[in-house]
Amino acid sequence: MGQSEPALRAGGDTDIAVIGALVADPGRCRILLALDDGRALPATRLAAEAGVSPATASSHLGKLTEGGLLAVEARGRHRYYRLAGPAVARLIEALQQLAPTAPVRSLRQHTRAQALREARTCYDHLAGRLGVELMASMIERGHLTGGDGTFDLARARRDQPVGYGHDVDYTLTASGAELLADLDLHLPARRRPIRYCVDWSEQRHHLAGALGRGLLDRFTQADWIRRTDATRAIRITDLGRQGLHDLLGIDLTSP
């Protein structure tokens, strides 16, 4: 006896080739990377980021939105695009970890690459050397427990998707709670407090979840860090370098 019509409509296995086709175009990848800091940007800005014409950008944005990787919102007569959610950001981070590095052909590209590796946003939290050092210091000082911040690539290939970790259950300790109280930082109850990503440039864990978002917001409010308009890179201010050193012993001046 053949299958019933409802059973046939239920569908089979997931079709990852659809997502693969979406990220196979360099222009669409540049759009996704431009939005990886969690902001919503207009089509004109994304066309410039991707280095394509407005018409080509419109086509890319339509495909990415239809494919579920982007969400769009209207603001007056303009349409703003953002990543559809944290899962898309995790996909981008995982792809960056697996992908080869792009060749650097100019001083400008070198400067930009170095800035991204020192400090950047990964959706709604800090990444790069700053993000990794932040998590490592919190572990070393006993504010976080459950793992040591290292990434085991061999284990990851066996047990879990590369780029976003589930095997280490980090928890906030009593001293960690005191640190948050000193920072006047309150974590929302509706969101998992501590998650982590595997940082593609440092190959170690950086802090995500509600705590990662909260620290990004708090450091921004304190003018310790500043977002840049052109890239996902984060600029650490002189006040921030001193504050990070005093708070967690983080020193990014040395290699």
C-alpha cells in the first residue's frame, strides 16, 4: 500500500544544498558578513559592502530573505535587513572557521584584517582576541566554571558541529555574580545566560549568550569600546584598555 498524501507532504531529510547555494556567491557572503554584528542595514549600504550594483544587491537580498537567512523590516520608505537570528550568525562563524583565509593584497586590507582579529562583534557579543581574552580571564579568575576555554578540533569533528559549542556547560560562579553586580549588569531570565562560540580567528572559546550580550552593551555604555561604521571591528578606547586591565587583567597591547 502506498503512502498517504499527508505523509508525502511531511517531507524528507533536510536539503542543505539550498543553504549551500545561497552562500556560494561571494557578494551574498559579503552581505552576510556585513550583518554579522547584529545591526540592520539598508540595501544601499549592503550594496556598497558587497561591491555590487544596487540591482544586483536587491537580487541577492531577495534570495537571502526568501531562503530564511535574512529578515527585513520597513522603516518609512526604506527597507532594512538583518540576520534572521542567532542560528545564522552561528552558521557564518562556523563557515569562517572552516574557510581558508583570503589573500591580503593591500595595506588597507591588512589593517582591516588585523582590526577584526583584535576585536569584533559576532552577532550580539564580542569576538576576536578581545572576546577570547575576556572569557579566558573570567575562567582564570573563577568567575566561570565548567571548561577551560580551549577548543578540541578532533573532538568537535566527531561529536558536534564546528563553530558553535554545546559540549561544555559553562556556569557563573558566586564571584562571577559579584562581578556582574559591580558592573550593574542584570541578565534577562528569558535567555540562556552563558553560551560560547568557537572563535574562527583565535581557535578558542569566546563568550556568547545573555552574558556575552550584556558585557558588549555595558562596555559600550562605559565607552570602553566603540563600534566602527565601516566594519564589524570594535575599537577599544584608551579608557577601555585601562578598564579591562583593572577589571579582569586583560592586556591587548602585547601579542
